[in-house]
Amino acid sequence: MIEDLLDTLSSEGLQSDERFTESFVHHSLNKGQGPNKIKQELKQRGIDSSLIEQCMESKSIDWMGLAEEVRLKKYGETIPNDYQNKAKQSRFLYSRGFSSDVINQLLR
């Protein structure tokens, strides 16, 4: 019964995985979330991996810029010199869904 209802809504244009995915990505970017977290949450909501990749690629997002913006908002201008603070900031950015490559480039 639920499947029939979803098919009906989809055929009438009232339910669209594409629109949901685009809206979710836009909302997540505004919250400062990285690509790994966005993809994981969309998969948990049952969105197809190919649709996720298509939407993420079409946005041409500057992940480095977003990660820097998120780090600046939380920790300020100063890049940490000691291992403990670098690790703390790395863990924070990783929990936000940024890749280790982006984090390492940002905290050099």
C-alpha cells in the first residue's frame, strides 16, 4: 500500500528524490557539513548512490573553502602549532564530514 502511494505521488510530481537530494545538500552546506557526512546521511535516507554523486558533482562545491569557513567560525584565525590543538581541530572537521586530505591541507 505504501509503495503504491509513493508511486502515485511520484507520478504526480509531488514526491521527487532529485528535489529532496538537492534541498538536503543545500541545507547541509549551509550547516557547514562536509561531503562524507552529507553522503552518509542521504544513504541512510534511502537515496541512490548515483543520484547522490550526480547532485554533489553538479554543485561544484569548494570543500576546502567550506572547511576553512567552518574552522574559522569555531577556532578563529590562528592555525595551531602544537599537536594537541591540531588533533582537536582535525577531529572536529572530521566529525563534520570533511576528508582527511582537506583537513591536512587546511591545518598545515
